[in-house]
Amino acid sequence: MNTKHIAVIFTALLSVFTMGCESFLKTDPPLDISNEIALSTPAGIGAALVGAADGMQSGALFGGNTISIGELWSNNVEASVGADFGRLQIISYNLNIFNPEGRALWQDGYGVINRVNNVLAACENVTFEDPALKQRYRGRALAMRGMTMFQLCTYFAQPWGFTSDNSHPGIVIRTEPTLGDAGTRKARATLKECYEQIVADLTAAAELLPPTDAPFMGALATKAYLARVCFHMGDVVRAEALTTEVINSGAYRLNQDVTSVVSTNSTRKSSGRSSTRRSITQLRLLGTSARQMVQHHGTGLARISSMPFTRTQLISVWHCMTTVTIASMSRSGSASS
Amino acid sequence: MMQRLITLFAVLIASSGLVLGAATSITGTVVDDAGEGIRGASVKVAGTKLGAITKAKGAFTIILTEPTTVVLNVSMVGYKPASITIDKARLDQPITIALKRDQLNLQEAVVVGYGTKQRQDLTGSISRVDAKEIQANTYGNFENAIMGRAPGVQVINSNGMAGSAMSIRVRGVGSLTASGEPLYVIDGVPISTGDFGGKDRLATQTNALASINPNDIESIDILKDADAAAIYGSRGSNGVVIITTKRGAQGGTRFDVNLFTGTATETNRINLLDGDEYRAMWAEANRQDSIALSILKPTSRFTAKPLPGAMDPALYTNTDWLDKTMQTGNVLDASVSATGGSSFATFFTSLGYRDESSYAVGNRFQRMSGRTNVEVNATDNVKLGVNVNLSYTDNERVPSAWAGGIGAAQSSALPYFPIFNPDGTYFQPQRPWYAMYNPVAQLNENTFSNTDNRILANLYTLVKLPSNFSLRVQGGLDLFNFTDRRYTSAVVQSQAEAEFRKVGVTNWLTNATLSYDNSILPDLQLSALAAVEAQRSDQLVTGLKGREFPSPTLRNPTSAAIREGYSFETGFSFLSFISRWSFSYQQKYLLNLSGRYDGSSRFGADTRYGFFPAVGVAWILSNEDFLRGNEDISLLKLRASYGVTGNADGIDDYQWQGTFKAGADYNGSPGIRPDRLANPNLGWEQTAQLDVTAEAAFWGGRMQVTTSFYSKVTSNVLLNVAVPASSGFSSILKNVGSFENRGVEVVLSGYPITSEAFTWRADLSIAHNRNEVLDNANLPPDAIGGPGETRILVGYPVGTFFINRSAGVQSRTDTIVVQRRRSGNNVSFGTAGDDQRWNQFYDTSIVVLGGSQLFYNLNGRVTDIYDLNDRVPLGNPYPTFFGSLTNTFTFSGFDVTAMIYYQFGNQIYDDAAKRQVGNLASNFNQNRDLTSPRWQNEGDVTDVPRLSLTENYDINTDRFIYDGSFVRLRQLTIGYTLPTDIAESMGMSRLRVYVTGQNLLTWTKYPGWDPEIMRDQDGAQGRNLGAGVSYLTPPQARQMVVGVNVGF
């Protein structure tokens, strides 16, 4: 055996070793799914849609704060001295970057939008055997995007009509999924552009969806929500038309009495205080998200409120909201609560 | 031929001298342990200028002017100096002087990674700790043996609890968010290290390396610079700690027993208030508040605040909670080993047992370990070897710091609380107190233990090939099985809770190394190697939690009414191609080229592979003709190296991939959501290091000086960079930051006195390091925070404190001018001072009460408002100078070693002091010494404000930054070795008895427990930043043991 032989043996060894080296170094995370695989099938897209709905029921969003922050700002409730600093900052209109509620509303809202955008992008790339399913997925996604964007606009932008042509800053319009660093930066659009996008999303969703689609928003719920958007935009004619369509559809029953959305007693025990929980108990109708909201309020709104909701105040705020949200989410929600 | 002629000539001269009888000469040889002649040794006649340097085969001749009894002092680099008396009558007889090898040596073999080298052939910086020094350490883990014995290597004990964690910084902190710890390699296998314990339960961490018996270690080599560490490529930038376990040697079987036992206590105990003092102070605080109110709001009525605990005053007592939670611990350590071998095989086998209870009541660490290393000469050209280590450790852990135990005993367990109620049940203070604040109940009723079973094994084949080639093929395995058992009693919290948690780590490695070692040209020696290596590590965590148990004796989570299981999995792999080429021309000029091409699963598709090269050169001047044979300068060597290494450890796996995650469920349906942004460019952190070193040895190695200068620039540092939240994400992990470490290391070793009767060896090491952040990706100060207000700010050391400055205490109630911020919001925007919105100031006159705390604002002007915008970077958590002075004396069978460790220039931010120094509203017990100079009466001049229960003193100011410098008698050992003949008559080859004390004395200005600290943090980032922060951190341990070491 001479040097040459040794070199040959070593080279052979090396090549054996190197074989499959790419696969040796390529490891898939056991607890995660890579982006490519996650959305490569209709089932995966469906799961991502569920994930988007989960984002919406976050306590920072529709599961709590989109409602409670409005209540705080409209003086329907007050924060007690013992409340956490985030809510104290909210009632004093003095939010800084550390404010957890404000930050989470923005972050979680865009979290939902990004989840939805992933679904919409994947729908274009994946072949569906059942074209109706693809339609439904796209409809659900667009409805969620429109609804979330609308909420963010109401909290983070001046309202419709603030400038005559609504050219004042709205929020960032995101219609593409963020996958890497490259796509993370985008400027705010004008409010007009935002509302155009919201209306386009909800209108398209209403066309794609069946009348009801529990536990997601169906076409009727989407229209009800669109009615609310139109109301905000001052388009009362269209709002009225859409609402009438929902009422006349027969799919939903109006409450006999506006006060019936408010329960006057509370049976739920939480934190040893249960005196001011009238509104919330009723909201359990919302199902999962309502339970979360109750929990959320258990540590937040309900605890801090030193003043019970008055019925009229509550109703005025909830009137539109409850109709729509109950419509959109009630069926399975009431079953499960 | 020439040599023979000279010898003949010398003999002729010598014999002629004999014949003439006038001049006398001494002839002889200097040999080593194995009887081989040593060339270049210095032989001097004491008290004269006569002397000689030994020639080939160690021969020397000294011509004396007159025949007389002489003392010869013999010294040689790498050997212990010797003194020999030659009687006048025996001058004519040739003598043989045997020198013993010594660690002051340049001849020793050093483990360099994938091979060994003679120290004098090195071009890089490597520190070595040998078996004797490792054995001198009585702490349970080998890292402690490195402290003070490797210059530039800072060893930090997190605390003195048994089985607790260590941190090592080689030439300064090496990362910000990833691991700053070195790579540990045992017998060629990088092993699993760190804390596998349940996170953040007890405010202490476990140490996976504690499963290794230090007595099994032959040497620890620490690769410090790029030339040495580049062979470990993407994992080398924090330095590499190479552990080589003991091997057998040919010859008769030797048995060795080492046994020691002793006590473990805390190094220091802080002085806290007793119950009466606490209540008196509470009354004083109420009094001060009432005075303050009467001045500021004369119309308001004052209501005194009640003592915490809402308890019956009849129960008030004086409980020394520290006394109840601390004890004198016991240490027992026994190791038995056998080593031997024949021409066919050699072996080393050992058993070890350690049982250590610390100063904390309930804390106990036990280890049982066994190791067998066997090497067989299967054929003339093939060696087979197997090293196997089995170990079991059981660590009974107790809470500390914020988690309770001795932490609660010095804080929230107030001294007037009794331990028990009159009815014998545990006393539990009423709200807002929680039951855990009876630390005695907590220690008695809760249990938390970790056990680990570990198998470290490697098999290798060494084939000697023709043409000076050899091939080594190795497979290594590290199987680590870790179990947490936790039980929290219903006595301590509202419902009983139990958790079992198992961590299994399977870590394997294979490699093949082809080496070549020979002269390729006359005078040009080449030693080269090429290797391929694959490593993979998989970790699986499973656990079960249970709450609400039907009986306190049922403690398995399965018995609980409410159960919850969980699991976690992760893994990584490395694939590497390694090469090193070392040239030596005439033993004068050395060139070392090394490099590693590493692939790691941790990194993105575009950066999966990286190349880490280094080049080192050395010039051994003392081998040049003009210095060869010089009697004063025995060694003079200059070397320099430059190279690039990486840091791939401490980074979570799979981070480069964009992924979706489960758990986003809605209405009973399982859903997924985006979890992480993809970063295909994610890669290792990178350190470029320059090292310039001069080594010199004088008078045959009697004194040695090594001075190294280094500069390390670490770039591509991983930071979580914020992205606009409208992207749906909050941050992305990117390689963006950079920082540098620059330093000097000086080691001075020598034998001031050597004689047959008395030897004194002294080793002094001084290391200076300066750390500075160069780029933090423009992140705002609060984006990357460590424990206790530590931050990463450009121009300051990693982990500098970002803190408000105290402007002292107002001496008298008076109207003074203060500066206030026009629109302050107590928030931080951008880098402090960047955003002018928060920095418009105005002066105003206000009444300030005597005893009020004042602050400096950003302008350096006095203000009465505590505002986070006024924070400034202060202090350095890492020492600017540290090192040790070790003196070793041997005389008539006795050996005395005293090691003094010191560090200067670092500060400690005591995060708990803000609650323990004059802040009764924190409901913590108070530090008596620090609280006593508080403001009490008008006119008092002090920096401790008046006591108050209404003022907010729970704030971070530089009042609590203390000088962390200390000097410590780290180790004192006194041993006595029985003369060999007596030992042999007793059937032993060696008997040594010794006493060792560790951490016996400490000199420091730090007023807390102990200046050697590392705040509990389980993240790498916390460890990198938290080296100078204390929060009720337990003190170090002082151990005093007696031991016996028997060989037969």
C-alpha cells in the first residue's frame, strides 16, 4: 500500500460519507410545518383558515378588546385604580409603545390579515378538485380580511369624512402574505383606498359564500357587516338595502326587544366579583370567543368597571355589532356555550 | 563520527586531568524519566560562574578549578529544576541526573483537536490544566478546576448550591443572543451541555457537565485563539474546552484511591434586621410619612399603614429565616481507579461517588460514575480503543432568589413572622402574601429533584499505514437522560401540583482522520491531517403535569384529578470537512494552516456551509544559532495567528425556515398559523481573531513569561430585529450586530527557590479584556434586554447597565431649583436622547422634603422626577483585569498550594437592593448595614433616602451599582506525602494526606452576599448580559475538606 492507495481509500471513504449529506443536514422541524408544505393541499388551506378565525377570536381583537376599548373611550365603563397600566393609558388617551392592548390590537389584527393572505395566495397555487370549496375558502378569507381591516381602520385612522376626499392616512393595506424579510415594509394607504379595499373584500366574499356558513360568516353575515361599513361611510341607502336583505332572508330572527341582548343578572363567578357583568353574560352567545372575552374581562374590563353599563348605553353601542356578530358566529357558538 | 571524536577528546582531557591531578572535572548526563538524554539542559555549579549546557544524549562536562564538594543546579525547559550535591570524593565518577517533567513546560504534548502537538510546535494559544490541578479542586464539576488556571478564561460559578451551573468566557463574552459558552469536547466528541431542567422554577440552573467525574480527567486543554480553534470551525469562536480522560500505560497495575470529606458553608451571610428592628423601622417609616404629609398637605389626615401580614400581634417574634434555611453542608467524594497494561493492551478504569449537601437546607447532589478506557494493540499496525463512561446523578434542588427558599428567607419572609402557628400548623401571612413565603414550609413540604443517566462512549480504530500515514476512525455517543420530578404541596399553595418531565438527548458522531507526519524535505517537517465528521443530536422532551391530589402521599401526576401532558422535539446535525497542515523548518520557523468546512442544519439553504480558515506562524529565536546554547535565554518564541471561527451554538434549531404552527384552533377544529418568517440567509456568528504572542523562558526554564495580545471582532451577531407589525410578525432573526474584545494576557511562572529541601514555585497570571459593542442594528435600548436593566448599547460593553443616576438625598426641607421635562411620559423612545420630543426641559422651584431622593436628568441637572428617559449606560459586568497568583511550596514531604484569584474593574447591579435598602414598602426584610445610614433627621447628609411607605423606591438607580472587584483565597491545600520507603513498608506506593479549603477568604467592597455571581437565566442572552447582576443570588460555597490519596 502506498500513498496513492491511501489517497484512493480516503477519497472513497469521503465520498461514502458525503453521500446523502444534503439529506443529513436537511431536517424538518417536528413541531412546525414549513410554509411550502403547510399550504400545499386544500386541507392545509382549510386548516390555515381555521387558524385565521382563531386569530379573530383573540382577546386582543374580536374576542375582547375591539369591544372593550370602545367602551372605555365612550365612557360607558371606567377603569378602576387597580387596573393594569395599558387600560389606564387607554382611558387617558395617552398610549405609548409599551401599551399592550394597543399594540396587540394592531399586531393581532395584522396577524389575521396575514393568515388570510396566505390562504388567498395558496388558493391560486393549489389545485382544488372541488371548485366550490375553493370559492368558499376564498369567500371566508375575504370576509375575514374585510372585517379585520375595518376594525383596524376604526381604531387607527381618522374616520371617514375627516378629509373631504378621504385622502388622510388610513392603515397599511396588505393583500399579499409576508414570507420573508423582504415583504415586511409597506406604507399606509389613504383611508379612501382602505375602505375601497374593505368594500371590495366584503362584496366579493358575499358573492362567493353560501347564505350561511357557520361557524364562519356566510353571505348574509358578510352583507350585514358590509352594511355597517356602508353606515360608517355615510352610505345609508346601501346600508339600509343590505340590512333589509339580511332581515328578509329569514335566516335570522330579530330580537323582540332591544333590551333582550342584555342580561340583567349574572350567574358566572369570576374573581369574586360578579355585580357588573350583565352585558358580558349575554355575549356568551358568541361561543368560543365570548368565553374568551369573559375571561378577558375577568382580568380586564369587568374588573375595572366601577360603573355598571346602563342599558341604553350598551344597546346603542351594541345594536349594530351584536346583530352582525351573532349572525356571523352564533349557531355553533350558542350550541357550545 | 565527529561526536565520537569529541567524546574521545573529552575523555582524553578528563583522563589527562586525572593523570595530572591538578584540575578536576565533573562529567555526567542529564536524562528524563524514561532515561533518555536531554539536550540543552543547563548545569551550573552553585556559587560559581561555572556551568555547561548538555550536548547530545544529555552529556556534559564541567571543569572545576579545584576539587571540592559542589552543588549542581540543573534546569531545563519542560522539567522541574533539580539540585544535586556531589561529594568531593566522588567527583571523578560520572553522574546521571534525572529530571522530572513539569507543567512549567514547553515540551509537553498538548491536545489540539484531532491530534496532539508538542507545546513548542504550537502557533496558537492553548491553556492546559492537568490532572493534578483538576484533582486539587474539591467542587463537584471540572469547570471549577479551570478557574485561575487558564489565563484569559473567566470561570463564573452561578452560585454555591450543589450541582449548580457554571459559565465560562474565553477571552471575553462571545455572543449576544446565542451561546457565549465554549464548545466542550470529551475524547473527541462534542457533548451536550447546559441546563436541561424545567425552566425558571427554582431560580437556579442545572449543569449537564456535573455528571462527569473530574477525577477521570487527564487534562483540559482550552483552545483560545483562531489558530487553535479554527479546527472546530463554526463552533469554535467561544473557545473550545477539550477534555481528555485518563489512559492506561504499560507496566504493572496501579491502584489509586482518593477520598475526601468535609464541610460546605456559604462564603458570607448578609446582615438582616430582626423582628423588633423591622417593626421599629416600620414605625419610623409611618412617622416620616406623617411628617411629610403635614408639610405637603397640612389639611390631610394621616393614616398609618399596618404591618404586612395582617396577623395577631401576639404572634410577633424574632425569626432568623436564614438560620432556618441554611445549614452546614457535607461533602464526601471517593474515587478508585486502576490503571495498567501490557504490550498488548492498556486500560484505565475507575469508580467514583460523590455526595454533597450544600449550605441550603434540602439541597443535595449525588453522583455515581464509572469509566473504562481500554486500548488494544490488535496487530502491529492496528489499535482498537473503547472509552465508556456511565454516570448517574441525583440532584435534590431547592428554590432560591425569587423562587423562595433562602431567597425568601432574606426578603419576603419578614423577621417578625413565626414559623408555626400556636396550633402547630405553618404560619402563613395573610394577603397580599402567598403561602410560599414561609420558606420553611416550602423546603419541608415541596420536593424537586433531577436525575440524569448518561452514557458517554466512543470507539476508535487507529491504523498505522505505510509511508508515515495513519488513519483513525471514530464513533462517539452521548446518551443523556434527564428526569425532573417536582411536587408542590397543598400546604404551600392552594392545590397540590406534580410534574414529571423527561428529556432525552441522543448525540452521536462519526469521523475519520487521515494523518501524515514526516520530513518531506531535509529540515522540513510536515504534519498534516484531513478528516470528515458527521454529528447529529436529537432531543425529545415529554412531560405530565397533575393538579389536585386525593392524598398528600400520592405524588405521581397520574394520581391527580387534572392532568395535562406535553411534548417537545428538536434536533440538529453538522457535517464537516477538516484539514490542518503544520510545517516546521529546522525547528525554527513554523507555519500552521488549518480550516474547517462546516455544514449545519441550523442554517438557511443559502448559508448552510461555511469555511473557517486560520493561519499561524511562529519563529523560535532560541533555536537560531545566535541564541542556541545561550545560558540565560532558554526559549524565545514569537508567534502570530489570524483566522475566522464561527458560533453556531445556542441558536434554536430550524430558525431559518418559514413555518406554520399548530394550535390555532377555532370552534373545535384544529388550525394552523404562520409562526416564523423565513430567513434563508440565517447563518453562524463569526469571529475574526488576531493573536500575537511572545514566549520566553530563562535559565533553563526556571522562569517563563508568556505575553499574548489579541483582538477579536465578532460580526454577523444574531439579533431579533423588529419588523413592522403590519407584516403580521413582530421580529425576524438576522445576522446583524457586531462587537469586539481586545485584551492582553501575561503569565509569569517560575521557581524563585529550588533546592533539594525546599521548592517554591510561583505562577502569576494577569488578563485584561475590553469589550465594546460596535453595532446593535440600531435597535432601541429596550429591544435587547438582559436581567436587571442590562442592555446592548453601541460604544459600551455587552450587558452594560442602563439606569437612572441618583443625585443624592436632600439634606433639609427647602425650596430648590430642579429641572423637569416639559412633556415627559416615562417611556423610552429611540435611543435615549435621540427623540427631542422628550427632551425639552424647564427649571422650576419646588419644595423638596429633607430625605427625598433626587436624580440627575439627561442634562446632568438635578431633578425630582424619576423618568426612564434619563437612563444612561453605566458600568461593566465583566472584569477589565482578572487572574490569579498561585504559590506552591514543597519541603520534606509537605506540599502547600495557595491560589489567590482576583478580578477588578467590574460592577454589580444588585437588583434586589432597591427593595432591601430602606424600602419597607417592598415588604422585604432590609439589609441592616446598608439601611442604617439612612436619612432620619433634618440636616442628615446621606445617600439613603428617608424611610417611607408611600414613596416609590422600587426604582433602578445607580445607588445599587456596586464595585464588583474582589480578591479571594480561592484554594489552600496543605498536603503531606509519606516518604516512599515508609509507604512501601506499609504496602503502598504512595500515601498523601491533605487538607483543602476553597473560597476561604474574600476581600471585596461589594456589600451583598458574594461578588462572584451570575443571575439565574436560562436563555443564552440572559447569561451573556447578566454576568453583573444579582437578585437575591445565593452566595458561593466555602468548602473545607480533609483527604487521603493512596496508591498501591
